[in-house]
Amino acid sequence: MVVRQSSGRWKAPLCGVVWAYGISFVAGLVFYAIGLTPEADQVLYPLLAFLTGALGVAVALRVMGAVGLAQLMTLGVGLWFLNLIGVFVGAQTLTEWFVSSLFIAATVGMGRMLLGNSLPPAGGAAKMQNR
């Protein structure tokens, strides 16, 4: 008998990472189209990047359907590794990529705060059904 592991447990986090990164990427393209760059505005650009990143994380958590610590960590680590693309294309150095982990952690935290209590914690729905 062959035991197959379900790929379903990776589907939601992967989808969440794609949503969060996609929203941030599109926002970056919009910023560039209107002439807003990190060099042109060193205050407004990081603030808007942070807010749109947090919005992307909130949408990703909504898509994932849970807001437990494991989901937050998975989303943050997934985004962090996806940002490694910037090192490969020469947009940032490896050191900058390591430092970006602080920005990603803050963005994930803010995205979680944007949701408030609108989602049950991981396993909360299952516990409620067992009662």
C-alpha cells in the first residue's frame, strides 16, 4: 500500500504568497508609472510600499483562511525567499536581502493587524464543530 501525502496543505500558503507578492508587485508598477520611485521620494515611497504590502498580506491571509502563527511564518518566509529573485536580477545585494527580512516581518505583522478578528485562528473552526 502506497501512502500519498496530500499537497493540499501547501496549496493555501503558496496561493497566499502569490497573492501577497502579486499585489505588491502590481503596486510597484503603478508607483513607477506615476513617477514615484525610491530615489525621487525617500519618504512617501517606503510608506506606500509598506501599506500596499500589508494590504497584500491581509488579502493573502484571507485567501489562506487562517491567521495562526504558523500561517504567518509560512507567508513571511515564502515572501522572503521569493524576494531572492531581486538578488538574482541584480536589483539588490545579498546583504540587502537579509535586511529586508525586517521589512517583511513588519509588513506581515501589519497585514495581520489589518484583518483584526475577522478570521478564526488555525484550528478554531474545527474545535467549534467538535463541541
